[in-house]
Amino acid sequence: MEVILAIAFYIGLALVVIGAISDLIGALGMLRFPNFYVRLHAATIGAIGGAVYPLIGVALMSPSLTSLGTYRWYLMGASLVTALFIAMAAPTGSHALARAAHRAKVVEVYPKVVDHLEEDGK
């Protein structure tokens, strides 16, 4: 059992590190990308990779934290539920923002490759 807990702890630690790297990449994308829509993509990648992966990592690490007693199982459950909520809410929110910006014609993107919303409006 100790071997399984150790493996889960190190996998969780790797997921936390991957989440930190995803946050860094998302922040660089927010600075470097040219327009609203691509920056919104970088923000969503930062939210998913920078929040969901570390929360799953914490959920994997929590059973081996014996100093928490029975609260380690609450930490595991809360981390998984929060990760699930963020994984569902972040793409939905970014899609709503992008659709609202497109409908309001706030941001023009050139060159356009494909714009299905504009084609449906005609």
C-alpha cells in the first residue's frame, strides 16, 4: 500500500508542476498573442492546465498526507469536485465571451480564414 501511495504522490507532484508550466505558457500567450480571440484561448489554456491539473495532482497527493488525518479524504473529494467544475465552466465561459464579442463586432480579425457565424447571419 505504501508503494501505491508513493507512486500517487509523485504523479500528483508531476501534475502540479505541469500546472505551473501551463500557467506560465498561458501568461506568455496573453502577452504575445495578437488579438482578443487568440488571447482568450491562451487564458482558457491557463485556466484548464493551470487549475485542473494541479487540483487533480493535489487529489492524488492527499491520501499520503497522514498528518491531515481523516480530512485528507475531504481534501481529495473537494479537489476533484472543484477540478470537475472548472473543467466544465472555463470552456463554456470563454465560448460565451468569444460569441458575445463577435456578435457585438467589437474586434475585427484580419485575415479571416473561416467565419461560420458571419455566414449564418447572411
